Amino acid sequence: MSMKPASLPSLCAVAALLAAAMAQAAPLTPNSGAVTVDGKVTDRDNNAGAFSVQAILKDGHFTGTATFTIAGTSIAGPLLEQRSYLENGRCYFRMESGRNRAEFGGKCDSTGMEGRFESFTDGQLKNGTAKANFTLAGGAPVAAASGSLPGGKLTCAFNEPKIGVKWGETNQYSLRFSNLVSLTLDPSGTYTTGNGGRGRFTREAGGKIRLGSGPWQGALGTLENDRSGAPAVVFHIEENRRPDGVHLVDPYTTHCTSPR
């Protein structure tokens, strides 16, 4: 049976639909408002679960309620505001009820999220992949432009994890000053750090900056917006290791943001 080639009008229609679908996804802003999250999870043992969130995203933090179920266990309750937030294009949600807890997070936009989860419910510790669809009450937000060079002195820090060793014990994080201490980028292409370091930097594709000379030569920063929407610089640890595995900046991802 022969098949007729698709006509130009039909191809154009398909292309238009694809373009429209792609246009629907937009970066979330710190004040995107009401958001509904419907997600699925799969743990390492291939157990399937689900989670849902009803929240308000304001000033970069999610406030609201969530539910989570997996392998016959469940938890429901309010989100922990300080652990439920939007930062650098990633969404994080955490809920607790007594000793039970669940957290999920990953890269997100106005249409959804894809990342990881970890939970401890009824004595069962689980972790694995998470994926969710987002519905925003006001539709896709208009995000502030990322990739802007921050002005003024930025404070640089990273979160150092303390891994829970007891059954059901959660990982704790301590904020540590970066080896950079602070970072100031001059539009002329020079940088200074709080520990006396000086050098030059160059702009690269994809909203990146490369420290090309000085004590931090080779470090690659990403120009991103912080939780408040202000321009910031992030040195992702995955992009800042030497061939021998030693970090270029800090042992974990470093965030350089405007003091608030």
C-alpha cells in the first residue's frame, strides 16, 4: 500500500503546533503565584508512587500543602517554607509529619519538574526519580532575563551537607563561606574576590563566564537569577573540577549573590 507524502499545509500546521507547545514552557519567576503540582515517583526497587502540591510561589518560596504516597505508605501536611523554594531554575519541596518526611526537587519551568525524591515513611527509606506536571493559575509567567552581569560585590557561599547516619535521620546542610569570599565583576572584563584575588574574565555562550587569569583561572560561572530574581553567579561543581577531580572553587556548588 502506497502512502501519499504529507502536504505542505499539513506540515506547516504540525510545525505550528509544535512551536506553540514549546512556547508554553517558560521559566518560573519568584512570584509566579498559585501552582498545582501533580507528580509521579519511582524508587530504586521500581516501586511507583505519587505526590501532589497546592502552593503559592512568592518571593522565591513555596507555601502550601502536599501529599506523598509510595509502597503502601503515605504522608500529608504543610510544606516547610525554608526548604521549599525556587532557585536557579530548580524547584524544591519538603514536607514533614513527625518522623515521616518527603522531599522532591529538580529542574523546573512553568510546565513541570524532573528530578529526584527521598522519603522516610513508616520506617521505610526510599529514593529515586521524580517527575511532575505544573499548573499555574495565571498561566506561564514572564521571567526576568537571565544571563545579566551582576553589579556590585556578591557574597559567595555553598551548602555543606552532613549526611544522616542513623536510620531515618535527615541530611542537614550548613552554609559556608566560599573560598572566593566575595566576587565583583567589572563590565571591562576584570574580577576581584574577597581574599585579594584579581584577574580577567570572558563571556561565553550559554550565559557563562570564564575566569581566565588570576588565582581562580579556569573556573566557569553561570549567570543565573537568584531566588529574588536578581542577577547572580553560580559555580556548579560539575563544571568546576580539575582532571584529577579536585575542585576549582569549592567542594560543592557555589552561589554568589547580592547581599540582602
